[in-house]
Amino acid sequence: MIRWNKYIYTGLLISSFIGVIVLLLFGISQAFSFLNTGADRSSMLHVALHKEQVYFPKLDWIDTINPGRPIEKQTQQDIEQDYLNAWYVRNVAYQSNKMDGIGDYYTKSSRKNIANTILSNKEKNIEIHGTTTNHNIALDFYSADGQLAILSDTNVKEYQRVYREDTFLAETRLQSNYQVLLLLEDGFWRVRHMVKKGNYDQDTSMPSNGLAKVIKDKIYIEDKEYTIKGINYYPQKTPWDMFGDNFDIDIIAKDFDIITEAGLNTIRIFVPYVVFGKAKVIPEKLQRLQEVLDKAEDKNLKVIVTLFDFYGDYSVLDWTLTHRHAEQIVTPLANHKAILSWDIKNEPNLDFNSRGKESVLAWLKEMIYQIRNFDPNHLITIGWSDMGSADLLQEDVDMVSFHYYLDIDEFAQKYKDVSAKISKPLVLQEFGLSSSRGLWSPFGASEKGQANYYEQFQKMIKEENINYLSWTLYDFEEVPTAVVGKLPWRKHKQKHFGFIDSKGNKKPAFEFIK
């Protein structure tokens, strides 16, 4: 009897254990089922849009006076946000040929037109990469029950790039007028009708330069011809992190004294896109940039400000984020006398293979237009990595900048060839030689070899009266992996381009810095 009780007790324990395991497995499966089915891609896109704004076209309210009721401030903000989100999800849909997110911002009847367009594009293997950059909204009507709003959206600047099976076909820039009817449904202002009232070419006229200007192939500041004699600058202890936590304006001021005492008149500095806050620029970073420019003005130095350092997206859907980034930096500095030029991007042609040449050039062209709107007073350039790219967008920039790290003996002829093709000022924006001879570079140049290089280069510069900025003032003890990668010989080379070594001693090349 005791033995049977023991068997029964053991059986109950085993059955209970199996039951617990089954319940646990069932609970886990239900949890996975919930996670997989509880939110579709459309609703997840909606949550993402409200968590972080991803679409920042310039939007101005022209008028809110209408025959209906006055609009509440919160309602106006809700309409603005949902209306922009409607544009964004439609752009995403036409690029991906999927309806994700459309249901949140378009009524059932208005979705049909979008679905038909997507179906047609899928049949033709067409993708449309589009965005808008400007909206000007007037409230035509707001109903008494607060459920309906009619907008006029004028001078909407649109950009579209069309692909078939990943092959670029065409691009368009248009300016359009729209009338839009929105209905409040389930807490969303959804588009019921969006009627285009016509297209016309964008107005691309620009104000002329104020503080600096170009006449033929010469640069002028305050009507005096200006030749750039400069250097690319990072503080020695904080290369590629000039505006970070260790920012020290006193150290920078001392470096500016070294630069001016050497006979140079221009520096080039770099503004990293992510570090400065992307679409929402960090005020502290902007203040530090302002301090650097103020100090440069005190020291009679002109500054080429290179924007979008380490940026590499260029996708059309990302355009408006970069526009707001540039606006927040450029607009408050539009009248700063230290600035010579805005350099849109450092070596963007290196992204042609990974991002597509047409994508990079389209982004650059649009950014030039945006920055001229924000600041008509200063010059604009692009820092191409080589002479071969120098003629790209030459009609859009004020001066053509390029970098040269190839054989010094070939420079003179290559420079003449480029000069024959371009009628604007040419700027040798980067050049230099690393005194990197050592374990990681047994055949690299010595400090004496570096000095000989600069002596020879400065002779050519003087003969041709070339605008130049050498690379760079200091040797560095550390170089970030993000700059040159992990390979030790590449880092070693980048550490030794300076005219001043890591201990603060002037190298032989310093004699030929100018």
C-alpha cells in the first residue's frame, strides 16, 4: 500500500511538472503571437512619426482667418503635424511601393488613388523618390464642429527622382499649388481630397554675395582682391572633436596667433552633422562655433566652414532634416565677418559608389540653394577629393575647391588642365605630406622630406598665385577610427601631417608653411 502511494505521489509530481511546462510554453507562444500581430507595420510607422519627427520641410502659416470658427492653437499644430506626416508617408509609399502608414493619414476613399499609383508603378518597376522642401499654408475653412478643415498650400517646392529597377531615369523640380480637405477621424487629421492646382518651374534666382564676392576667377572681400593663404585646423589635443567636452577657446586663440604670425590669413574648420545634433542643432555647439568665429575675427583670420562632416545619407527622404540642420547653423551666422565661405561637404565624391552619384549631386545642388537662401553674404564651395571632380556643379558654387595628395611632380600640369576648364576661382583646399617614416611606414617621408615637399609646392603656388590651405597645423597623438579605420599604418600616417609635432616643436616644414 505504501509503495502504491509512493507511485501515485511521484506520478502527481511528474504530471504537475509537465503541466507547468506546458502552461509556460503556451504563455510564451501567446506572448510571441501578441508581439507579432499586435501592431502592423502601418501603426508602427505612425508611432515612429510621433516619437521622432522625420520630416522637416519649411512650413509657414500665411493666414488662419476663415469663414468658419477660429482655430485653436493646439488644433492648428495637430493639423500641421498630421498634414506633413501625410506627405511623408505618401513619399515613403511611392518609394517602397507599399501602403504602410497610408491608412493613418488618408481616408478610405483617398487611399484608392495612392493604391492605384503604386499598382501602376509596381507593374512598370518604377520607384519615385520624392520630398517637399517648402509649404505655405492658409486656412480656407474650419467647420463649426471642429471636424473638417480646408487648406490652400501654395508654392510647394517638390523634388522627385525616378528609378526603374534601380536605374536612374529622371529628376524633376517643381513648384505647385494644392487645395486640401482634411477630416478628423479617430484623433487623426486625415486627407480626404488633395487637388493639385498646377505646376510651374521653381524660382531659382538668388541674391548676390554681400561680404564676399567673386568676379571672374578672383575673390574679393570689401572690394579688395583676396588670395587664400591658409591651413586646415584642428586643436592638437582634440582633432575631429573640436567642439566637444574639451573645447577650450583659449587654446584655440593661441593657435590662431601661431597661424597669423606665420603669415597665413585663412583657416578651414569642420562641423560634424551628428555631433551638432542633426536636425535639432545643440545650442551649446552652435555657441562654441560662434566663439571660434569671433576669435578668428579678432585675429584677422577668415574662415571656411565645412558643414555636414561625417554625413553620408543623401536620400531624398532625409533632405528636409539636413535643411533644418543647415538653417539653424547658417542663418544666425549669415552676417559674421569672419566667414569667407560655406563648404557644403568634405569629399562627397567619395560617396558616389556607395550612395549613387546622382543622389549625392542632387543633394549638394539642393543644399547650395538652401544655404544661399539662408545666407546671401558669403561664398559657397564644395571640397572635392581630387581634381577629376572639380568641374562638377561648377556653375552652382562660387569657387571650386579640390584636394591633392598625388605626385607633386604632376601637379603643375594637372592644375593647368583644370584651370583651362573652369573660369571660377580655384582653391587647393587640402594638400600635404606625412612625415610618417618609422615602423609602420618604413618608406614614408622623413621630416626633412616633408620640408622639401612644401618648399617645392610653395614655389609652384607663388608662380601661379594659387589659393591654398595645407593639411594640417599639428601632428596628433590619437586619430579616431572613424576617420581612417583601424589599420595601424593608416592611423600612423594620419598622425604626422602637421607642421608642429606632438610635443609642440616646429618641424622643418614650418619654414615653408607660406
